[in-house]
Amino acid sequence: MVELIAGNMRANVVALAAHGKVTHSDYERVVIPTVKEKIRLHDKIRFFFHLGEDFAGYSAEAIWDDAKIGLQHVMAFEKIAVVTNVVWVKEAVRIFGVFVPCPVKVFANEDISNAAAWVNK
């Protein structure tokens, strides 16, 4: 499940948290509409994604959805912060982050406040 994070973020930040297994439905209901709306309202957006301790992975369709939204809107991203302790996610973000034309940082769950400060700065 993916949900919006309410909090003290800049207006152009898409702030999301993942719990359990992330599915295609999560992208259709939450991620894609939120990203598209923020892009409509702002020239550049920032992305904050927290995969907490209860994160259980992605469905194959959700991985494809993630890739598609990233490729379709690659130039719209200004900063990306991913917060997780999941090793394979950290490594995937580091590998694929070099192909994104904006700063991408991975933070441990214990550093969530630093991640929020960084994406808002």
C-alpha cells in the first residue's frame, strides 16, 4: 500500500510512504495521479519516498509502473529522496540514480528527518 504523507513539505514535493506490498493499484490510485498533479502545478517536483520497516516489496506491475512514470517525467524531477533500510532497494536506487538528471539520495529509516530536510532544502 502507498499513502500520501502529510507533513511539513514544500508545495512541489510528492511525499509518499509504502507499507506492505506495493501494487499496480497503488500506482493507479496514489502515485501516478499525485505525480501528474504536482507536475501540473509546478515546473519541477521533488520526490520523497519512505519504505518503512513493514515494506514487503513490489509487484512486477508496480516495478513497471515506477519505471514508466520515471521515464515519462524524468525532466520534471528536481530531487529524489528514498528512505529505507532494505538493501536491495538502496542498491537499485544507487544504480539507477545515475541515469536520473537530478540529485538522488538514499537515507536509512533512522535518518528520515535528514531526508525530509534535504528534499525540502
